[in-house]
Amino acid sequence: MSNFDGALASIAQVHGWLSRDQAERLWARAGDLRPQATIVEIGSFQGRSTIVLALGSPATTTVVAIDPHAGNDRGPQEISGFAAEAASDHETFLANLAAAGVAEKVTHLRAWSAEVADTFTQDIDLLYVDGAHRFAPARDDIRCWGAKVKPGGVLLIHDAYSSIGVTAAIASTLWWSRQWNYEGRSRSLAQYRRGNFSLFQTAGSALRQKWQLGYFLRNLVYKVLLSAHLGTVARWLGSNGEWPY
Ligand SMILES: C[S@@+](CC[C@H](N)C(=O)[O-])C[C@H]1O[C@@H](n2cnc3c(N)ncnc32)[C@H](O)[C@@H]1O
């Protein structure tokens, strides 16, 4: 598949949290990869982002999708206790991959990312983090899995500016890291590149990330208002009425 509109059509009926502009960023970074590259996705849910990564990357790329489909951190406001829904997510995930024609290309590890971190020894070209949204596991994903990304490789993080846990995890691991440079975002999906960066480049990266805090605070305000059933007020302040991601 070499056509982004075709990929969008493939995910049109796939439930999940990935906007068009975010899908376009995943598609573009997957398309940059060389043949035989390795993509790792943490947090696949029903396969929306997995399908874009699989369709957008060269045919010989390996896509490893890690998701226990166990009911915790399932989605916004679904932190724990969704085991039954998660079991059906697993069936839906497999069916969605098959319908999109990417079942063969994707290796699904039905596990928590921390369970398979030690045994996964491949170098990663593109890492997409959209699993746990609480501070400690999000931080550990960035640290443990980010360390497996090759120099020049890319790290994409969803909810980078719409989840307190993820934003705090990023602040503690990436803001002042000399190994990661912030390259921009699509809504709350942030992009980083691995390398060895000078103090000057690191300061620039930190400043550009801190500059996004206004956007983060705006999203928090929308979330508070939407949770309090004050959607009208949120809209009045500029929200489109959707949960921000
Ligand atoms: C927000 S959803 C992912 C959405 C998906 N990327 C999409 O495009 O729709 C979060 C998913 O992460 C999974 N998850 C939560 N904690 C995880 C962890 N520690 N390791 C791997 N997956 C995890 C959940 O089971 C859930 O399916």
C-alpha cells in the first residue's frame, strides 16, 4: 500500500484514538524506514495505529505490536476493570488486522510491555508508545524501550500533551536528555529522534517542549470541563467537544 487515503479508508471503521493528522505522522515516519527495519508499538488496542504503521512501512519491515488486551489503561477514563471489554478488543484487533491485509506482517505480543522488555533484544528503528498512561509505567516504557532505539531512530509518543502521567514521564526522561531531540507534534502525538546532541541543541529541545505546556494546560481544562459535563463551556473556550488526544 503506498497511498495514505487507502490507509485512512482501512481504519475508518476501527475504533481507537488516532486522528487524521496523527495517522499522517505515523504513516510518514513508517514510510521513511529502510527495508528490514523494525517497528515496535506499545498499546495497540483494536489496531488503528498498528494498521497505519504496517501499511505505511516497506513490505519487509517487521511490526511488533505489544498489548496484553487485559483491561487496564484501555483508553481515556478506562484505567482499570475492563477485562471483558479487553478480551473482545483482542478478537477485534485480530479481525481488523486481517481485514486490512496486514495480519502476516504484524507480530502481536500479548503481554505488558515491561514483561517482554528484557527478552526483546532487537534494535528498533521506530518506537510508538501508546500503552500505559500512568506516570511510572509510561516513564519505564520511554526509558527501557527507548534505549533499544537505534541512533537516528524515531520515538513517537501519544498523549504527550494530554495526559498528566505521560507528560510528567516525558518531562522526567526526555526534556533534558542529550540523546533525544524533540522534532514536533501532531496534536498530542510527539516525535523525538535519537542521537548525541550538544548542550545547545538539548537546551533548544527542552525549550521547544516546555513551550507546549500551554497546549497541555488547555487540554487539561477541556478534560475537567468534559468530565464535569460542561461541554458547552469547553466548546465556548474552543474545544470541539471531543476528549483531547
Ligand atoms: C489508548 S489505547 C491504544 C490506542 C491505539 N494505539 C489506537 O491507535 O487506537 C491503550 C492500549 O494500551 C494497552 N496497554 C496498557 N498498558 C500497557 C502496557 N503496560 N503494555 C502494553 N500495552 C498496554 C491497553 O491494553 C490498550 O489497548
